[in-house]
Amino acid sequence: MIRRAWAALCLLLFALPAAAAPPARTGSWVFDGAPSYPGVTMMRVERDGAGVRGEITTRWYGPIAMQNPRLRGDTLTFDTRNLNDNAHPTRRWTARFTPRGVRLTGDMWYAHVVQDGRRGTPAEVAARTFRPAPPLPALGSLPDDGLARTPPMGWSSWNRFAEKIDDATVRAMADAMVSSGLRDAGYVYVNIDDGWQGTRGSDGELRPNAKFPDMKALADYVHARGLKLGIYSSPGPKTCAGYEGSYGHVEQDARTFARWGVDFLKYDLCSGEWFYADADSVKRTYYQMGAALRATGRPIVYSLCQYGRFDVADWGRSVGGHLWRTTGDITDDYKTMSDIGFVRNPQFPHAGPGGWNDPDMLEVGNGGMSADEYRTHFTLWAIQAAPLLMGHDLRLTGASDAAILENGGAIAIDQDSLGVQGRRETSVDGIETWRKPLAGGDVAIAIFNRTTADRDADVPPGLAAQGGRIIDVWRGRALAADETRLRVPAHGTVLLRVVAPGTTDQEGAKR
């Protein structure tokens, strides 16, 4: 009896399913089909005494170290450094292990991440291991190279086309700049912003994507029309739209751009802000590209785009920059434009020939503001000696927009050879008066109405005594001697040029 019972028990135990093996909690996991941002491709966890340590690897920021990792059963929690979110300098992540893999959940800046991973093979781990760039060079100082004696003028693709730009559209914009008269008004740069980049070959050289089959041929096309070609990159692994940056290939990319015939480079911090997060490293990474551009021997205007961080106007010239962004991205609305033009950009000093404060591209022609607001936009940029880079579809420029963009008097104030950035003189009850000294003794005066109702404003006293005439630039006429009050539209402007006696105006007439 006992023998039979024991045999039955043995048979029963043998028939029970084997207990599932506990999930692995250390090692390397890989993630397939990761979302573009931040693009987690791998996670590593290893024992560290009684605890664990590890990192997640991303396409945008490379390896991100786990902070405060805690493993409890099948769940690992950890924090990571965050960015662009002052309320959350770190963010919490969770990795839940199962016999089949791991589910990773967390946040980085604006993105919420949920990714399922699996055990990685040695080959997969090797392929996804991030390769850091060589150390940055020591900070140097580059001499003035004679470029950008006045603020650059032209067109940029981003505001209207974003990453959907292509070769055919760039050619069409070049043709439109010629046929519309914009080139003859002074707009000469045709700048391709983000979205042109493809992949690197085994030689490390960056190729354009399929939308740009031959960048050298495109440059030749633009040059043949009396224009110049601009391009875009980033010191980080990824550009702001997620394309290939210049990280680890700075000097090589500078040589490539020069060989193509590029005349302008916008260098946007983007994912580089993870690696270069303090003043020293930001200055050095921009110096690295500035020196690389100079080494090519080709004259290339260098646009620093790092959003005004670390008092860029104080050092932008010394790293080779000819213009430097003072703000985040502009959008096509009066509030954002006025915040940038009235508040942000005026905080920055040191503008002048060879180096300009850049409040971002023009939105004139994109349709988000009224004609009066667009005149205010253009006047703010002109009185502050800002670069004038259009951002709309040039083929669709309406008559009102063309009258703003091609106004010779306003352009002349922006392009004045003295290169002084105009400043606010008075601000009373929503009416602001700005002054900009001009070459030859002329003075530009802008009166802005920042209220939502039309207002009368006094012409600043004593202007008539300074010169022979006062020109109303937008209306294209001289003020009468008794015109001391002017009507300024809501959100609008009056732009005046006070003519110094004894000088010659743009048309060659004696003043």
C-alpha cells in the first residue's frame, strides 16, 4: 500500500509543470522600433555591491546614467537627468522584468516612453554601444574675417516647410527671389534648414537624403542666379528634427559643406545641449565648428543657434560667429514676435559689423499677423540691426507682404553700415519710441503702439532741428513742418528717418 501511494505521488509531482524561471534582472536589453525621441535603443543593468547600477542608451543623448536605482523583485526604478523642464530636473523611470524581456516606462522632456525590450546578443549590444566624440578642443579666439559687415539677408526653409523641404522647392525659392525682385532688394542667402541630411557612409562622410540628390549641383544652381546657399547642422548626434548631426564629425562635415559650395551654416545646439550643458563646453563646441569652417578656406557665414544661452553676444564673435540667436523659435503670432522683439532681443549687446544679434527669422507672408503687425515685426528687426531672413513661400508673396519686405527705406535702416543696434528711448502708456543712429549723421526713429486701439503719438521733440527732412519710411513721404503728431495703428508702427543736412540720399539727391 505504502509503495503504491509513493509511486502515485511521484507520478503526480512529475506531471506538474515546472516552475517558471525567475526573470533576469541584470544584463543588456535591446529595443527595436524605438520612437524617434529620445530613441532608447538599449538598457544595461549590472550588480553594484548589494545594489545595481546601469544606463539607458538613446539616439539623441547617448548613454544616460541611472540615478538612485532600486531593484525590488521584478521591478527596477531609477531617475534620469532631464532637460528643458525646470520643474522636473530629473524624471522617474520603471523597468519591469518578465521571462520574455522588459517593459521600460519613463519620461524625457516632452516625451512619454513605453518600450518593450528583449535580451540583446553580443553583436546587437556592440552595434548599439554609443561611441563618444573626441574631446573638445581648448577654447581659442578667431579673428574677424571680414564677412557679414551688414546683417545677412535672405530666406530660410524652416518656418514654412520644416523638414519637408526638398531640392525642387529650394530651386523654386531661388527662382522666386530673382523674379520677384527680392534678390535685387538685398536678399541673397537661400538657406536649407533641418531635414536635408541622410546617413553617413563607411568613410564617415554625411550624404544628403533622397530629397537632395546632388547638393553640389544645387549650390551651382543657386550661385548661377547671383545667390548664396546656406545649410544646417548641429553639434549633437541628432538635429532638432531628428536627422544626423555633426557629433564626432565636425571637421569632416565642414570640409564637405565647403566642397559642396555652401556659403552659410546655421549650427543649432539641439541634442548637443545634453553633452554641452555649461558655458565652457558650449563655447568650445561652437569654437570647434568655427575653426573647422575657417580651415576650409571658403568664406562661410556662421550662424550660432543656441537660443541666447550663456550671454552668447559676449563671445559669439570670438568663436567665429557672424550672427547668434538670442531666443527660442519664433512663431507666426503677434505675442511671440513682440516678446522676442520688444523684450528678449534688446537684452543683448555687442551687435555691429561682423556680428549680429539674431531674434530669429521673419514671419512676414505666413499669414498669422495683420499687415500692421507685420510692419511692426519688420521695423523691430530693422531698428535692431537684425538679420532679415524670410520664412514664407516666396511664390505666394502677396502685394502687402511684398511692400513690407521690399521697402528700400526700411531695408536701408537695417543694413546701415554703422551697424548700431537701435534701443528703446521711451515707453509711456503702450507707446514706445526707439532710436538708431545711422551712418552720415542720419537717425532712425521707430514709434510703436503696443495697445489694441489706434493712438496718436508725438513726434519726438527736436527732430526737425537735427536735419533738413523727416521721412515717413512706410508711407514714403516727408513730414510737413507742422506734423508733430502721428496716428499709429493698433499693434502698428511709424518708422522715421531723420535726414542729416548736407548728405546725399539713396537716390543721389542732395538733402
